[in-house]
Amino acid sequence: MNKIFKYFSILSIVTMMFAACSPEDFTLGTKDVKSEDLVEGIAFKIEHDATNPNIVYLTSLMGSNYTPLWNHPQGHSQEQKVTLEIPFAGTYQVQFGVETRGGAVYGDTVTFKVDNLYAGFISDEMWTLISGGANEEKTWYLDLDAEGTSRYFKAPIYFFTGNYTWDNLHYSTGESYIDGYTNKDFTWDATKAITPNLTDGAATWYWEADYAGNSWMCEKADYGTMTFNLKGGANFSSDQEAYGLGKNTGTYMLDTKKHSIKFTGAYPLHNASRDAEIKSATELRVLSLTKDAMQIIDDPSGTVYNYISKEYKDAWVPGVVVEPEPTLPDGWQTDISQTVNKSVKWVLSPETPFNWANLDGSLMNAGWISASTYDSWTGYDASVAATFANFSLTLNSDDNTATYVAPDGTSTKGAFTLDSKGIYTFSGITPNFVISGGWVTLKTSDINQWRITKIEKDAAGSVTGMWVGVRDAVKPEYMVYHLIPQAASATVDPLKAWKKAFAGKTFKPDVNWFIDWAGFPPDFAGGWTSSTTFGTDYSTNSWVWTADVRTVAESATLKFTQNGDNFDLVLTQKLNGVDFSANGVVKVDPVKSILNISIPMVDYAGTPGSWLNTTNTKSITGSVNDWYFVSHGGNTLTSIDTDGFWLGCVSNSIAGGDAKDETLLFHFVLAN
């Protein structure tokens, strides 16, 4: 749900940026220029290539003090010299202008002729994919029908920033997303997340809105057809007459280098509310293209239109959609029921009482890690916790009784059942109260149920909380609530398990399962490496793992010595080939499973791994010395002697301007 709010806020910012500044650093002329000064042969010239007259050069004669503004058959340009590759015979128009201190000034439109077809310019597979090839035609549909069905994408419209281009949009797995368009077997798996591969530092965002949960984007309708052909020219027609937007015939022109498309006389399929938007966009960019699907982006608005081919639509057969489900750890039913005292009293977390979760149980707003990090639209902050401080839900697994205490102190007794999927069904009690904002409400489903979407454990493997939720009636998501168990016995030393795990032990980097990448705190879900990824394989991941990196890893040790509630730490390693050691202190936060380490960790300077973190430079806790103890692969404090432990630091943060949230994990194993 938070994605909706983020989208509108970001879109507003982007819109203001477009309105507030020019997208180019124009070189402004030093004197006034009038429209009548911009005459062909004086201000600019049009020339045909001597060996191939289908190549046309547009050259500014105004000098470097003026930035040219070209409107030409293949779009818009600002270069001093533009090269056009025109495949078809015909008469074409050019308008030349310059940017002056008084603004843009354009001359009259002039024409030039191309006498013959040059088939070489339509040999690029982009022409074939979009039109079917020479002397062929191809029909496309907007990916939505009158029943509200999208067949290839999740919706007919997505929302992107203009920084996403044909060449820098890739799967998060590293698989080419756009560059693979020439592979006839290439298809886009719409279930995969996508992230930009940008190097310019530009802010980027995208939203693959699903239609089922965001039908406000456009109405369910038959949006008609659009047809591209290469029969004597690049012809285009769109028929949206039944939808109410008319029937038009015109032409189109592709720029296969810029991956752009220009329409003349007709417009691509769109919805009525964006009619003015699409008609004002004389040049659009093709964001992706396969034999089955095409995405066209309107840069000023950031709107991406998703199209499917007639062949794909005709052959499409509804498949059986297997929805993801929360995965609960082995033995979870025992975990949430104390083995001695079967009665567990659950209360609502004052720091993170609610969220939204995907169908697999992963939290949709990973950045909500404390009361102060909730977005203002939720109405939640630290002061609100007092309003539900009296709430509790006591569940007795011995006789399946439930006691619900409402925030006003009213107590009600009932019963519950818990099935193998983690679904609670209540009778006699119906938890229901407003948490914050007058609308964020803790409640059960219409049939008085909650589903466990996530179980949290501390580093010792003890349950510290669980998320329970109600499935949304329309969107593929849960509204979830964070319940934490109230201690039922005398207070014990919270550091006992930590002291037992680390005191008097020495650890070393694991050269077989060296590092991994996982989700954002506190989930740390995912990961793609394994215990066989590194070792002696110095080629597959040479950007981070070589023999030199292994040499440093094999030289490094971390020795922990207990000192009261803290640990003294001695780090030893080879640093740039020289013996190096450092002494520090480790303070443990057993609630958040954070190790505050006062010295930098193993430094891989002088190797391909030199970029690996020595401190948590993008820490979301406020301290670069905070490292997360991560139960990755199922390890806990109790299994540290056999499984080792993982230390995590934030490697990417959306809040910090990155394109994704991600944690870099380092694996250490027992050395003695």
C-alpha cells in the first residue's frame, strides 16, 4: 500500500523538477535571432550522402554559440550535425531552431525528398519485431480487455522515471532485460523484480502497478487495435473508434540507435484520461520489445504503456496461478507455544505495530523499523503506543482458550484453533480497535481469522515476535500486525547465549561461502551464493573473489574475549602484504541482534575485494560500527560452532538514494 503514496509523492517531485528547470545545459546565443534569420542555406543545410542518398545530414551553420533545435522525421535533436537514416522514399519535413537568451526561436518548416527505398535501414530486428518485417504488418493491443484481464504484464500501464532506457534496464538477477530483445525466445518474466543499472547517480524509481489493486489507472475496456506495416513505407493505423477515441491512419519512424518512435497522423493505443498527454508527445521511447510484447514510455509523464501482439493474445490460455504463501520455520508450532507454561501473552509492538506484507509474508515497508520511521500518512509515532498499551491476547495452547483484553481494559474470553498453515480461527472474541490515524485498525478477517505471515527469532533461536495478518479482499497483500510475547518467567541474562557463543573463541572468514546478499533489516530474506560458490573458483566471480582475496581471508582472524557484558576483540590479517592487527570492543544489543564493533573489520585493500565494507557506512541505526548478526541459512547462536555466523551491513538503501534495499553479509567460521 505504501507504494501508492510513494508513487504520487515522487511523481509530484518529478513534475516540479520538469517544470522548474530545463533538461539541457543550453549554450545561449550572444545576439537576438529572428525566425526569418533561420533560412536553409544560411542558418543550416540539408545534404544527402554522396554514396547513399537515404542518409541525410542536417548541419547547423550558426556556430557553437547557439544550441540547435531540430525537429526532423526521426524525432528531436540538439546536435550541431544530425545524421538521419531514411529507409523509405517520400517527402520529409525539417524545422530548425536555436536556443537564444530570449528563448527558443524556430524558422519555417522546409522539406527534402528521398527518391528510393533502402532496405538496409529496415534490416534491424527492431523493425521486424514491431511490424512483422518488409511487406508485412503486425497488430498490437493494450494489455487489458473489457473483463479487466492483463495477459503478459501485471497491468496495461506502469510508471517509471525517464532515467530508465533500453540500455540500462536489467533484471535484478543480472539477466539482460532489454539487450536480449534480439533473441526470439526472449520473454519477460513479469514476476521478477527489476532494478536499474545506472552509473550516472540519477535518482530512479519504478512502479509495476498491478491492475487488480490499482484499477484507478484506467477503466476496463476494449481499447481497440494498432497496426504497424512496412508495405511501401512505415505505415501506422489505430482503431479506437469503439472505445470513443476515433480511427486514424498515419506513419511512424523508428530510430534504432535511440530506440525511439515518432508517430505522424495517428497515435498509439491509450486511455481517454491520458488522451491529451499522448497526443502532445510527438516522440516516444521504446523501453522494451519482444515478438510478443512492447513497452513504450512517455518521458514527460513517466507513463509506460504495455502492449501485446495479436498473435500472443490469440494464443494465450489462462494458466493456473499458484500464489506464494508465507513460509514458516520448521517446528514453528512448538516455537510459539511455551513448552513449560502453555499460556503465552501477546502484546502489540510499540515500535512496529503494523505494516503491509506481500503474499509470501515479506514486509512491503521494510523501512518501518521504529515508531519514528513510519510515514506521516499512517498517523503513527511513538506517542500513539500508549493508546493500545493495555491490549493483550493470551493464548493457551493446552486447552485452546483465548483471553482478549481491549485497550480500554475490557476482558473477553473465548477459544481458538490453529491449523497447519498458521491460520488462527477465533470464537467468542473479536479483536478490533483503531491503532492510529483514525483508520489503521487491528482486526480479524470477516470469518474471524488471522494468518501468521512471519515468525521472528533472536540469535539464540527464541521467538521474539510474530506477524499475523488479514488478506486484502482485492490486492495481493496482507494487512499485518506485530505481536510480541510478554515474558512469562523471571528475568534471565539476555546476553547469556551471546557470551556462550563468542567468549574465548576465534573465528576466520569462510573461504567457501565467503559473502552473500540478502534483504533489508530486519528480514534479511533471500541470498544467491552458497557453500560452493567461492573456494578455488577464481573466475566466475572474479569481481570480488580471486586468489589474492582468498589469501587475505585466510590470513584474517577475529578473537573474542569476554569482558563483563562486552567482548574484547583482536583482529589480525595481512594488509597489503604486511602483518596487521587491531584491538577493539564489541557491544551486543541482544534485542536487535546488533554487534557494535569499535574497529573496522577485515580490509581487502589491494585486491578486487577492496570495495568490501570494513564498516557499515550506510547504517540505518546511525552508527557505522553496527553490524547485524544474521541467521542466514538457519544458523543461530547455539549452532555457531558448526555453522559459524554472518555479519551484515547495509549495502544499498532506497532511503539513501539507492535503487533498492540490500544487505551485504560476511560469513565467519570457527578457527579453533
